[in-house]
Amino acid sequence: MISSERHEYAISSRLVSPSAVNVDSSKTNDYNGFAEAYTAANETNLVNAYYERPAMLALAGDVAGRRILDAGCGSGALFAALRDRGAMVSGFDASAEMLQLARRRLGDGADLRVADLGGPLPYPDDTFDDVVASLVLHYLEDWGSALAELRRVLKPGGRLIASVDHPFAVNLIHREAGREAENNYFDTANWTVEWTIGGHTALVSRWNRPLHAMTEAFTGAGFRITVISEPEPDPAAREMFPEAIAATPRFLCFLFFVLQAD
């Protein structure tokens, strides 16, 4: 696992014991509270800018002329890259503050909406050629309703391109912290980290699940798995992060899927 590191906007991460997490869920995953700091880190750090986002774009391939939904678009970095490649992109996110930053980046004409991936989406059936779900599904305990909605808004034969936390990496984080009892690989379990980023501290809570649970959720929602990917970092990372890449040239951080709507 490689930590996010780049200039003054580094994301440092500390595993938090379940017993120490406040029961007030409003204090967890509050992207409104650290939207600008997270966006600044996301622009330049290793795991987002030189690993996850290039991998998503490579899997998407030639998107010119395709209608794409960016599910959980955040501040719009992936949205912008897809649009620059000729796609017609719409996006939604649960965080109004992140969407404000996205609109600042993308312009007032961008189709951006506040919506929750776990609920009904404000789009007609069979609207999009592709959906990209970048590091968002792992915030949900139950993938069923979300995948059903994404399947609904995709055209027949359309693609869902998704990235999630790699379950082996999450299991390794717990083992290295001496807390392996809190993370059985075969369980679907909640885990929480404390992020410190740009002077802000926040709790970020996600759901880890084994690979077989992911594939069963995808196929159960009417998707056919065409690609499972564990990519290398972008070649530019060697110049931008020479020490990190020299120490760990290949690493398991996220897991990527391309799925086709049957």
C-alpha cells in the first residue's frame, strides 16, 4: 500500500478502532467539510493522479461521442478528463461542496446534480453508453440497489467501469496494524480511517468485501464481467515519485472492473 504524498497536500491515514468511532454518522465521510483540501491532494498525489485516474481512463479507452455518467464525480477531475477526450459527460455526487468545486472546474454548463448513489438517480432509463464509478461503491454496505440503478440508466450493452479499494490491501492494512481480528477477508465489514489533509482531520468509513462478493453483486445486477484489472502506476509516476516507485514499483491499492450490461 502506498500512502498519498505530494507537496503540502498529503493525505496521512490512520486506522481507527471500531470502538473509537463516534456513533454520530454525520461526523463520518463529511466531504463537505474537507472538499477543497481533498481536491488539492487528488489533483497531484500518487494514488489518485498517477494510479487510479489513469487506470480508469485506460479502461474507458476511446470515449469520443459516448454519453457517460460519472457516478460520485466529486470535484470533477475524471469528468474533465473524459470530456477532454470527446465524451458527453454528466455527473452526480452526494456532496454539494464537491459539486461546487466541480462546477468551478467544468463551467456552469456542466450537467452536475446532487444525488446519492444508494437511492434513485435523476436520469431516464437507457440514457448512457458508460457509467464510471471511481472509488465510490465501497462507501455502500449493500451494492444491490445502487447497481440496479446504474444498470437501469445504461443502454443495453453499455459499460460500467468501476474502481474500489482492493480487499487484499485493506486486509494488509489491518494486519500491519496488528488488528487482523477486525478484518476477516471473507467478511463484508465496515472499516474507518482518520485522514489528515491540508490541516483538516476527518473520519472516512468504507465497506470492505471479498472479491467473490463483488463479482456476485455485479452478476446479480445483470452485468457481465469483461475485465478485472490490477494495473501498474502511470509511467510518469517514476519521475514524479521516484523514491516511492523505486521502493514499490507494483502495489495493490485499488481493484478495477469493466462490466457490460446484458
